[in-house]
Amino acid sequence: MGPTVPLTGHLYGTSSPHQAVNWLKAQLSPELENQYSPSRWVVRLGAEEALRTYKQIGCEATRKARDTCRNQLHVPYGEGEGERLDIYFPEQASETLPFFVFFHGGYWQSGSKDESAFMVIPLTAQGVAVVMVAYDIAPKGTLDQMVDQVTRSVVFVQKRYPHNKGIYLCGHSAGAHLAAMMLLANWTKHGVTPNLRGFFLVSGVYDLQPIVFTSQNAPLLMTLEDAQRNSPQWHLEVAGAQPVDPSCPVLVAVGQHDSPEFHRQSRELHQALCRDGWKASFEELRDVDHFEIIENLTQKDDALTQIILKTIFQEL
């Protein structure tokens, strides 16, 4: 597929935004587009079939979860039409449950909570409540709005279930970016500090500046400044964001068959977290691509499912 495109170190080493823009423009090529097109790296299926299969598995998992689990659907966490979440409960009712909160992927422009409940049945079977969060994707929503929405969704869960046994945030792809932004959130202005006990960041993009110069930015309309402001990697590298709770574990995971750029982004985020004092770990999950890594959460014996459950119950 060609060599990786080492973007981050160059960007943060430039002396001005103008230089950064020029450097990024110089990198524009089919290879850069290729690196940030996850379906092109799937080896088991063609790109289009991989996308169709992912959506099919997600829709089926969501249908089963809604049919078999106690739930509250389309609960408003804000006033906006798109500010809704679904809550799935274990069989035993309790207000002192651990809550697993999931932000779906789709490059901030596709995807839905209504087709992303992959992990609901395996987790609720073990006593974990699962929350699927909707947010306004592009072109309706901007990155700043999405970050604000998921922040408020976490605040909502904490206020609704103040006696929870921990809130665990997970995101996939673009959703991993949104979950990572919660590492940097200013909870004080929301009047509550969520009981965050773990993060699972799966096959994410944490430095958004390369995305500005790919076709993925067409509906997002991000400027370089927008991308920098919403890049967890930039905040960790430049601002050195310190953990509110140094004991809170952060897993950064990537699939073996993710692109080299997705691998680089995950490794560099993990390194930055460790430097800034976070309890971070890194996992490259074998024999899975960008889509299988989440599709397989429908299986209770999947490696990532087991990591999630062990993390939650070790913390408890």
C-alpha cells in the first residue's frame, strides 16, 4: 500500500500555521487519501462489501439488543433534535451499575446509535449498563458542536445515575476521537464531575490536521485551526494536559489491519498520555481490521470484549 505518511512530528515542529499548511499541502497525494480510507485496508473483503457488512452486523446487533434487553430509547440529554441516547440495562435492576458509554464512528459524517449496539448483549449479560450516544454529524454538526454534545451526554449520565459504579467511555474511529476529547473536558462549568473510571479508544484519529486535506473534510469544512483545537494529540503535546485521576486507565487499541497512519496515530497518543502521567496502555489486536475490531464485540469471548469486562470489574 506504500509507506506511511509521518505527519504529526512535522506539524508540531513547524514555526507557524502558514508553514504547517504548506507542509500538509505538499503531502497531498493518493497515498494520503489511501491512509485515511479504512475500508481500503480490509483484506478479508472488498472495500464496499466491508462497509455493507459492518452496517448489517450493527443493525442486527441493535435489533437484537432492543428486542431482548430492558432499555430506554431516544432519551433526550439536551434540547437539540439529535441529542438523544439509548440506555440498555442488565436483567437485575440497580442504580449502582457500571455504565459503558459508546460513541459511534463514521468520520463525524455518518453512522448512528441506531446501528451501533454491537456490545450491548455481552456487556449487559455481565451486569454492565450500556449507553449509546447520538450526536449531530456533519454537515449539520461541526466538530466543536459534537465535542460539546458528547460532553453533555456524559454529564447527563452522571446526573441521572449519581450512584453509578463508574462511567467507562468508549469510542470507535471518529467516536474514539470524541471519547479522547473527554480526557481534556472542563467538567467544572457543567456543575458535576463524572465518575470516570476508564477509557477505551479504538482505532481512532487523534490528530485531525491531516484530515483537513483529505476528501473526508468535504462535509466537515474544518480549517487547520478547527482541527488543531479539536485534536487531543495537540493538547497533550503542547499543553501537557494532566489527568484529573491518574489511576483512571486509558486503553488505546488498534487493529492489526488498520492503516499505518491509524497505527501511528494510536501509538503517538499512547506515548503522549504516558508522558503526561496517564495510566495508559496500548493494544494491537491481531487478525482484525478497522471494522472487525468493533463487529467482534458482539461475541462474549472476543479479546476486546474480555479486556473491557476485566477493566470494569478490576476497577470495581
